[in-house]
Amino acid sequence: MMRRAALAMAFVAANAAGQAARDPVYVPKDAAVVAMDEAQARRIVTEILQRRAFEGVIVHGPELEAFMRPPWVQSVAFEPGLIVIGHEKGRLEIGLGAGWRAQVITDSVMGLPQYGVPASASDVLWVVDGGFDGDRRKARATQLADALHALLRTVTQAAEADAQLVEVAARYRALPVKPALPEEAHRAKVQADFAIGLKRYADAAGYLAEGIRHAPWWADGRFNRALLLAETGRYRDAVQEMRRYLLLVPEGPDARTAQDRIYQWEAAGNLPPQPPGAAAQPAPLPLFGTNAPAAPAK
């Protein structure tokens, strides 16, 4: 146990050489993470960052030295386009935007290979376990890089979808007769409704996201997904989704209540206020029901 403890404490940043100072030993590709959705990626990141005795993740620079106390990762929070990591010496933000990419680099301590994922130009998420099995550390670092790459891909796809939604919303609002909901989206709605009954709100939000992928103009799906995201504490995501709803139906019967919910979530999440997208008369706000049109389905 003393040997494992000594090994686990054998990490410290020696400089801030930056992400580009060392060639990566692994770079994720879309094909490797095609089956990993956002919820799965978040679970993997959270699992790997969680500390268990001498196993976990520390935050240091690109080079390591022996026998110094490492700053363990203590918490992780997910925000739109951002991962916030709390550790023993402060706070680290990973911006999932242009210029950042997930990759794995390596260094050695006392002859033992170590592996980490650069989070910025000066900070690396080093996977440690206090043991001798470098292959296991590399596998966990690779899994962490894959999950972060999947989250980056989600952010990129969301930005592209939002740009397309502006045109989709304009065409949708101009239609005298709204299109019927495709079967894939109807299936997602049924599954989300069932998950809500089981109080599995995160799963329900995931089902609705799948339905929206098949019908991006589905205003009610976005409305209800925003409610579910807020129910799980994801206030930034909830605000974004509700704004998409208002883009589709800025003068709908629930527009006033939708905007008020945005105000509430901005307060709950301590988010900067944004100019309102619409104003209308108050209306009921159920998860499913009165905000859905009688026919045809949105």
C-alpha cells in the first residue's frame, strides 16, 4: 500500500510547454465514437474523473516530476460548449470549440509510462492509478479522449443544426398547413412520455432529442425537452432549447410562458440575461397535452 501511495503522489507540472509541445500517441476519430451519444460521453467523463483512493485524474502541465502532491480532480460540470472541472488548486474550463481537439499524450515518472489528455495549452488531465500497468492507464486516457471528442462533435453538430434551424423555422412558419410528425419522432414522443412516467427525465430528454433529429421543426418536442432539461438541472441547455422553440413559434399560445421559463432558468443557473425572443399571453405548461395542436401534429 505504501508503494502504491508513493506512486500515486508522484506527479507535478514542471512547465507550461503547451499542447503542441508533444506529439500525441492517440487522436480520436469520428468513426471511433459514432455510437457514443452525449449522455454516454458525459457518463464516461464523469466516471473517469471520479477519484477512488489512488485512482483518478490530476491536473498538471505536459511534463511530470516525481514525489509531489498532485491536485486531484474533485468535480465536473457540463455546460453548452464548456466542461468545468474543479480540482484541489482551482478550476479548469475546457472550451469545446474551434482550436481544441481531444488527444492523448504520454510522459513517464520513475520509468513508468503515464497518459493524459491536454485540456488547454498549460493543463493536462493525467490519468493515474498508483500502479504499474501502463496499458490500463493508456486505455482509460483513450476512453476519456474518445468521450471528450464525442462531446466536441455534439457541440459542432448543434452549432450547424442551429444555423440550419433559422431557415427551417422561416419555412415552417410560412406553411399554411403544418407537416405531420414522422413516425420516428412519434416513436420518440411515446418513449419520452413513458420515461417521464418512470421519472427518468434525462432519458426522456434523450428520446426527444432523437425525435427532433428526425423533425427539427417539431416545436412541441423542443418545448417539452426544454422542460426536461431544466428538471435535471441543465439550465443552459434548457434555455437554448426553449429559444429554439420560440424561433419556430414566436407567437404561439405558449410563447409568453416559454419566455418566462427562460427568465426563471437564467436565474436558477446564474446565466447572463438575453433579450427576449417573443412575448405572448400566458398559457398552460404541461409536459404533454394542451400545448400540442389538435391536428395535424407539429
